[in-house]
Amino acid sequence: MSSDAAGGQRSSSSSNRARGDAALMPTSSPFTGDGGGAGSPTRVERMLREREHSRRHLFAPSDAMDTDGAEPASASAGAFVADGVQSPGCAAPANMEDAGGVAPGHAARPPLAGSRSGFRRLGLRGMKQRLLVVANRLPVSANRRGEDQWSLEISAGGLVSALLGVKDVDAKWIGWAGVNVPDEVGQRALTRALAEKRCIPVFLDEEIVHQYYNGYCNNILWPLFHYLGLPQEDRLATTRNFESQFDAYKRANQMFADVVYQHYQEGDVIWCHDYHLMFLPKCLKDHDINMKVGWFLHTPFPSSEIYRTLPSRLELLRSVLCADLVGFHTYDYARHFVSACTRILGLEGTPEGVEDQGRLTRVAAFPIGIDSDRFKRALELPAVKRHINELTHRFAGRKVMLGVDRLDMIKGIPQKILAFEKFLEENPDWNDKVVLLQIAVPTRTDVPEYQKLTSQVHEIVGRINGRFGTLTAVPIHHLDRSLDFHALCALYAVTDVALVTSLRDGMNLVSYEYVACQGSKKGVLILSEFAGAAQSLGAGAILVNPWNITEVADSIRHALTMPSDEREKRHRHNYAHVTTHTAQDWAETFVCELNDTVAEAQLRTRQVPPGLPSQTAIQQYLRSKNRLLILGFNSTLTEPVESSGRRGGDQIKEMELKLHPDLKGPLKALCEDENTTVIVLSGSDRSVLDENFGEFKMWLAAEHGMFLRPTYGEWMTTMPEHLNMDWVDSVKHVFEYFTERTPRSHFEHRETSFVWNYKYADVEFGRLQARDMLQHLWTGPISNAAVDVVQGSRSVEVRSVGVTKGAAIDRILGEIVHSENMVTPIDYVLCVGHFLGKDEDIYVFFDPEYPSESKVKPEGGSASLDRRPNGRPSNGRSNSRNSQSRTQKAQHVASEKSSSSSHSSTSSDHNWREGSSVLDLKGENYFSCAVGRKRSNARYLLNSSEDVVSFLKELATATAGFQAGNADYMFLDRQ
């Protein structure tokens, strides 16, 4: 593979080795705002400076929340809310991670998770920014009472607790109301009723709900994201097949997007929630690229090895990456997502998120929290105090252990009860001194797997109670129902030990709610290490592996016998966290960070070259008299290779570079134009160019222009004289060694460089090997050699100093002018390629508007041309003043790109064979165009080689029509 194809570029040197190593090494916090980029320091400074200020001025009093009447432990808990109301969310297991979740909760704030100045920075102080919250379910349950009458059940908590606390946000909710409304009268009536609650309905028919929600969301995505794997064929058969479910999923997401379009106003922030709407960011951005779109996942995101089993893995990842900001509860989930993007899509993971051709999608951890004040206030209510007294009297003389979960496979209820049984076996003196209260909220009661789980739990509970119980007391009290808010708070308050044994949980807010209610008793929390809350409450909780029954039983004994001082220290840590990292803080942070992200993206976008104005380029081409076309090869004139699947066939295809078959006709037409000179300038070796372009009348420049020939002539060298190649043998041994130890990597040995490519190797292992290779090179073979080390996104190249396309182009032009006796000045240049940053000096060389630098000497020794294969130099001609200026510009940019990457170099007077002396180029006749690299010195951009093919076809067609006197081109000025 030619190094033309590599993505970004880093030139390494002794002065930037540390930076190069850091780029290759995994970072401890790669998803927060403290990583590379010019805006990072200000993000950190803003957060530290305005933390208290924003807390004082961006929060509204949380007293607005009503503490009465919710049933948080119901199957509908944990959803999104409006006007102080919690939605039923999607029916479990979909949206809710915690059965007792009075409010979707919150965990530790990640380091530098978000800026708090977004509203003020965007001029939003003193006004409310509109926020469209899009979730699968609205924060209401709707019941039809007549043809045009609806009653709405709403509950407090959840996102409304978070967003009511942010003064500068005017939130509306968009989602499905949970009912099928086929008639227009009912739809209009429900829309009016929901509008009073600032909710906007999406109407889904029963078939879509069956395929999209029950099928794809609950049977495919939810089990996979919780490490339960994909369903087998017999289960797929119950909801048709995977393809139809995914089609319904995309249709449903588009229906949500259509409703967003109707209500969107410029400047609105759109916050998409959960795995039900992974396709929504793409739908929104396809409609309006300027929409501010954030996406947040409330479940775990699995490791890439689990996620890659999903057949629709590519589409969903690319759809989510259309969002400006992607949020997760924990660092681990964010890391898994970035890993999936790098390993499956082949994209670049950066300290800020995921980069795709210059576009950055920020990925960060935003741990959610609860409204802890609501729980503390509830404990002061007479009704709750009455419940507390009743429970204290009922369980007097016994330690109370509590579990509050949905009756779901991921909650680990059987494991919890079996661990309690083992504790009773090993500690018989505790038999009549402890009681376990297990609240198991039924969910998905019509699904066979859940029915089986219910029977299993009942069987275990019955066996333990029969074994250890007496006529007056049993060790386990098991309830298959939810509790109202007051009863739940009272239960939290009297509990000595809370037991959370989730096998996999996005966050689990039961642990937060328990801690918030333990201000007096200071009980102990036993928490599964597989719950997201373990990352924030782990220091104060006893962390356990729920699969290890013995460990959990020992932890129960430790919790029951823990000294009061240790208990108080643990509780103090967790209580401080829960009461300071609130749901309001979470919502404010995410929305502010989304605003900041969009603003920073706009700044980056201004630096991205615009698209190539093809019609203008063609018109100027036809008006000119002597044209020069410089074309790269790999990823420019080749067929695109889809590397996201990382299949072996793609690697072989990429290693054996072939000209795009659709280009043979257009290239032939352009090459036969007597007023056009075509040069293919590539990092590939001579044999590759001979094989692909031997039939055309053009010039071939191999190995970054170090070898040159017309297709009708012999190869000659353009290498500088006295080019030191003593380093070749030792570097070759290093490259061979790392190729052998890195599966699916390969290297190319060229006459002036070596390229090691690990694009198809395991991403993380490849980066580690690349770092190791660089250390070997710097301390050994190239420690005193005049070489450049160029790092691409998945490659390492070692080449002699001065071997760049920009350094070679002047010598190449000189030979072409001499060989073809060119007299007419070149008045049009088109330079198109997917070049490494190191080689982008070629763009600057031709640019008439680039300021020249004085007294900048080129590197690498005197230039020479040798028309014989043995490289014997021939005499050069003198330079013009203008050409020397161009050479100096190219060399200056090359030296900047290199960042002093050569360890030693030689300089002498240069006798260049100048071709730029025949250049008579004006700015409007110069078109430099980068292919697929949005960070470039080029003037314009083409996204892929397919765009190059389309443009060259159009150019060839226009040329043919112009030469034939086609009337379509008569408008051109032919003078």
C-alpha cells in the first residue's frame, strides 16, 4: 500500500517523541474535554472558574418539585418527565435501569465532563434556550375516556427534576404516548391534551410497535447491550425476522424525526435518549446539518467484541456518530463505544471522541444523578415518619436488609437470594436476627423468560423460608409489586444493609436513593461491581461480584458486623457524592457541553476546505492554453476499499493497487489532449505505476517523485545528490521484525523509504507495536541518520530527508519542460491527491497567493536528474527568481511539517532544474484539492475517490464537447 493512503500524519523527532508516544498510548481519560485541541485549556479553566457561579445562577430552586403521589418502584419508573412529572418511560426493561428509580439517577461526575459556560458563551443569558427532549416514551400514560377525551397520568422525578433545575432551558418532550390511536379525531384530542404538559406525541401503529419496540429494541438491542447476547432463531421467529425488525426500527426513528422537523426552530437543542433512537441523529442531520444534536445512552454499551456480533453494527454506529455529542453514564461505556468505532469502523479515536475525515464527534461520560433533596424532604413528611415507626416496630430486634429491583434477568435477584442462603448456612447465630426484604417489580409478564425467572425466584424464596423460618418469622419477605414513594422512602430509612447485585446495570439508582435516605442511620451499601454506580459509590460501598456467591455472603457478614466508625466514614463519602452530583447538575452539564461542542465544531469547520467547485474548475480549464494535472494514486484514482469490516479480501485488494476501471476512458481522453500534461505522483514504487498507467500518455512520478518517466520513455531519478541511504539495511530488519509479530500488518520496501502498515491489525495492538517500533528506531537505526519518520493514522514510514512531493515537483517540472520543449506558459494547475501532511508542501508550491519565505534553503543536497537507471547525474539549468521563491515556500512548509524530524541533515548550494519558470499561474486558475482529508493545506476538498472519478469524467466530457465545438460550451471566452 502506498503511503498516499494513510490518514493523518505526524513527523517524529527527538523534540516531539513524547508527544508521539502519547498519541499512541491509551490515555487515562480519553473522552473528556482535556485532550488535544486548542480549546481544551479554556474548557478546563471555564469549568474550574465557574463551577460555583453556575451552581448559584443556573439552578432554580428544587422546591418546585412535588413530593407526593409518585410510585417510583413501578414497572414504568425511570422515564422522562415534563412539567414536574415523570414519564412511564418505555416499559421495562427498555428505558429503566432501576426498579426503585424515583428519578433517573446520577453517578460520579467524570473528570472535566463538561463546561458550565455554554449558555453564557453563546449569549443565552437572560433568555431560555429551547430544548427538544426526544425519547421512546413520553412522560405520561394516556387513557382514552371518549372519542375526544383523554386522561393523563403523570409522575414526578426523572428528567423533569433535572431540567426544571436549569433556569435557561425551555424543554419540550417528543415521544410515543404508549397507546395506539388510529383515528384522526383521537390523535388531535391527544395532541391538545399533551400540549398542556409540553409534550408532543409520535403516533406509532401496532405493527411498528411490535416490530420496532417489542422486536428490535427489547429482543435484540437490550439483551446485547446487557451482555445477554443475540436471540436464537426460535425467538426471532416470534417477531418475524431480524431484517424486518431493523427496517421497522429505522422507520420508527424516521417517524420521530418527522415530528422533530415540524417543531424544530433554528437554535434549538435536540437531546435524543437511549438505544431506541440510535438511528435518529442521522435522520436529523440528513434533514439539517446545522441542528444541535446530542444522544445519551441510559444502558451499558458493551465491549466491541460483544457489539460486533450485531448484524446492523455499522449502520447504528455511523448513525450515532452523526450526533455532535454522545454521552454515557460511565467512562467504561464511553471507552467501549470509541473502541467499537475504531475496531469496527476503522475510525480514529482521539482524546475528545471519534474523528471521521476531520469531523469530530465528542464522546464523554455524564453520570446521571437523582434529586436527593426530594428524598430528604420526604423523610420529614408525617406520612413517611408514620411508615418509619411502623417498620421499626415490626422488625424490632432484627437487622433489615433490602433489595429493590425490577424482576429482570440482569438484576441478579436469584444470585442475591442464594448468597443470603449461604450466609444463613455459615452463620446460624444470625438466623433470627436478620431479615431480607426483597421488592421485585414485575415486568414483561407475557414473556416466557420472565415467567420462568419469576417461578425460579419464588421457588428459591420458598425453599429458604421453609428451611430457616419459624412459625412466627421468616428470613425473606418477598413482594411481587411496587411501593408508593412514601413507603419506599420509609423502607430505605430503616434499612441497615442495602443489597444491589445487578449482573449488568447502566447505573442503578436504587443505591443513590438508599444513600440519600440514610442521613440518620448510616447503613451499609453492598454494590455489584457491574453496576454503573460502582464507579462513583465504590469507595463507600462494599463492591462484590454477584456471580461469586461466597464473596457476597462474606460481604453480608462484614456489613452486618461493621463497626460504627467505619460505617459512618463510608456513608459520609457516598452521601456527599449523592447530594452534590444531582440530576439537575447532570442535565445542565450535558446541555452546556452540547452547546460548547457545537460552537467548537463551527470553529473547526471554518478551517475545513470547501468542496471543489467543479463547474468553475472545468470552465477555467477550458479557457486555459497549457494545463497541468497532478494526480495522486492511492485513495485518489483507485477503487474505494471498505476497511470497516476489516476483512482479509479488503486487505489484499488494498495491497494490490488497481486503477479505478471507470477512469480509463476519462484519463485517456485527458492525456491525449495536446494542451494538457498529466502527472501521476505517488508514494508507490515504479512497478505499481507501470502496471496501472503504462497504456496512457502521461508522466509517472514514483516514490514521492524520486523517480520519473514518461510512459513512452525510461525511468530516471530526481533524487538529490549524495542522498545517504546507509540506514536502509538496519531499518529493514526492524520493519521485518514488527511485521512478523503483528498479525495482518505488512511493509513495503521502496528504494528511498520503508512503509509499515497496520491498518488491518488489531487497533490497540497495532498502536502499541507502532510505539514500540518508534522507540526501536529512535534509539537504534535512525539515531544519527538524516531521515524523516512520518506517522499516518495506521502506518509508519521512514524516508530520507528531503523526500517529499513538494520538494520533487520543481525538478519534475523542469524535466518535463525540457523533454517536451514546452514554450507556452502553464496557466492552469489542478493538483488532486490523498497526500500525507508531510507531502502537502506540493499544494503550497503552486499556490500563487502563499507568501514566500526568504532565505529558506531546501534540504537534502543538490538536485540532479539521471535518465539512466544507475542514477548518473546530468547537468542542471539555472533557476529563475520566481521558481526559487516557489521552491523555498514548499521547503519551508515541509520543514514545518517535519518538526525537525531529521536527526542530522546537510545543506549546500542547490542547482535545481526548475520547471516553475514556465508557470504563469493566477489564483483563479489554481485548484488544489485534498481527497478525504479535511485538515489540509489544499484549497478544496473531495470526499472520496468516487468523487474524483465523477469530476474527471465530467472534465473529460466537457473537454470533448469543447473540442467538438459543442454549443453547450459556446458561452466560454475562447480568447
